[in-house]
Amino acid sequence: MRKVVVVAILAALVLTTPVFAQASAPWGQFDGHAVVRVMVNGSPVKGDIPAFIYGTRTLAPIRLVAEAFGAKVDWDGST
């Protein structure tokens, strides 16, 4: 009986975690979604478009992540 109760509590926590993440939104909102911080080697990285939670996924601009790791990113409009 105790095992069933523990499993039920853990399942309830797992199922409600995304709701808590979206409801709290400690770093604000972007287009109605909770903004998250991107950290590289313990330092926050900021860009013109923030990383945010969309449903159960975290979306981050690839340029922000690539430049944070030292990659050079350019745009070639002709291709």
C-alpha cells in the first residue's frame, strides 16, 4: 500500500512540473511563454530573442548557443 502511495505522489509531481515552470516564469514572459536563462560555464548568456519554454520543450536560438561556445555565425542571404 505504501509503495502505491509513493508512486502516485511521484507521478503527480512529474505530471504537474511543466505547469509549475510556466506559472512561475521567474525571468518573465516571451510571447506568452516562460523565459529561461541560458548559462555557459556558469555565466548567463543573453541575446536579442530569449530562450523560452514551449509546452514541455525548451527552445533556444541556435545563434545564441553557437556564439556562446565561440562559433562565428554569419548570414548569407543569397543561399
